[in-house]
Amino acid sequence: MSIERHWPYFVPVCDCCEKQLPGEESFRNAVRAKLDAGWESRRDGDDWEDICADCLFEEKGYGRDQ
């Protein structure tokens, strides 16, 4: 699960590197926080995965020396 429940907060967690954003008081606020931070949500079979901006940057090859 990409948004974990750490009572009383909802914590967005990157499914690649496990980076976490600060906890939010509602699931909706956690979704907004990850979107505001540039994260991407995408389907992985029947589940959803959340990828942080740093991992997206690496995935596109921008973080590698050429």
C-alpha cells in the first residue's frame, strides 16, 4: 500500500525507494500531498503504486551520468 496508516496519520510512501512524506490527517490530504510533491500514481496489476519525484527522475534517465 502506498499510503500507509500510522495512527492517527496517513503517510505516503514511495513504492520504489520507500521515501516518506510527512503524515497527513486524512487520506485525501495524503493524496494531495503526494501530487503536490510531484509523485505519480500508476496501476501495477490490481494494485496501485506511488513513485516519488526522485525515482521518476531516475526512471527517465536524468540521474545517470551519460
